[in-house]
Amino acid sequence: MIARQRSLAPIGASIRDARAQLKGKPETE
């Protein structure tokens, strides 16, 4: 399970980054 969480962590960050880019807003929101 830990391995699975490790794998999902970077994916979640990538999704957040992608959304920030689409919105054109900084990731600090």
C-alpha cells in the first residue's frame, strides 16, 4: 500500500500543476 501511495503522490502533484497551468494561476492557490 505504501508503494501505491508513493506512486500516486507524484501523479496528484502533476494533476495540480496541470490545472494551475490551465487556469494560468500559480500553484500557491
